[in-house]
Amino acid sequence: MKKLLTKELINRPDLIVIFDLIEEGSRVIDLGCGEGILLYHLKKQKNCSVCGVEISQDKIIECITRGIPVIHGNLDNGLNDYPENSFDCVILSQTLQAVARPDKLLKDMMRVSKKSYISLINIGYIGARVQIAFAGKMPITKSLPTPWYKTKNIHLSTIIDFEILCYELGFKIEKRIPISQYTFLSKLMPNLFSEMCVFVISK
């Protein structure tokens, strides 16, 4: 199937990876769905049954404009409104580092779904390491464009940190897809050469 992607989606390589991974006709919930861009494409091009959770009123209005059902919610409050296995998959893109308890949210995600698709900002990326080591300050990179005092990120981690967390929670990492300008090196050493990584995890 030929993808017809909007500019907003093309500018988010992690969302393109997730779009490609999700099967047609899936029941999908996107946590922190933003303006609903990914859900819009999944609905229109893959006939998925979609809904989103978003805290920003402005972004909720954008979702509604696109015809995407969305619930106003704070992810720190969990997913108690959803029963077990309500969805085929849960999406969490560049959001895990912004919640109060990533471990609790991951547990909730795996309770309500068969699989979770997570894109993670990697603080272990070489560009970030160089800035910390030689400039002695918090890094600013393409995936971390905001100064530390303005950022919503409160739990930045490395790819290795996330993999250890999945292991401790008893979740299986089915796929790990690094996203980087260093394509070959990121496959060999993703924790060092990937700015971001997309994970598919299951129970």
C-alpha cells in the first residue's frame, strides 16, 4: 500500500516507523497523541479503530478537527478507565520521559494491550554525551531541542536503561529499531549512535 504522508508525519521519523509496524485494522490508542497526526493516517490508510489521550486543549481541538476521537487525560493518572486487552496496541511516542512514573505507565499499557509501540529519546546518544563531557552542561540536540529549565522531560534515559526496565518488568522486546543519521553504526551500537529508538514490546 502506498503511503500518503503529511508534512507533519514526514518530520517525525519515529512516527513513520510506528505507522509501518502497525497492522491494518488494529484497535489503537495513542497516549499523548498530540494533534492526532499518526492516528489520522492509521485510520485513513490502514482502517484502524483509533482513539487518543491528550492533555493539551489546543491539541485536542486539532484532533477533533481531523475527526479523531480523543479523551482529555493526564497519563500520570494511569489508564484505569480501560479494561484489560481493550486494544491491539498502545502507542507512546517521545512521551515516556515526561511522565512521573514510567514503570507504572508501562505496566498499565501492557495491561490494556497486546503490544506497545514506544519511541524513546536516547540521552546516551554520542551528541549528548559530548556536550555533557566537554561543555559540562545538559545537551541540546535535534531530539532534545529545549533547554533544561524549559523541558517537560523529567526522566531521560538511555536505550540500555529502557531495556533493563523492560527486563525487570517481565516484558519482551520484540523489535528495536534505532533512528539515527549514523545508520550502520546505530545498528551496531544503538545506545551510542541513535538519537531515538522505536521499541515493540509484548507480555
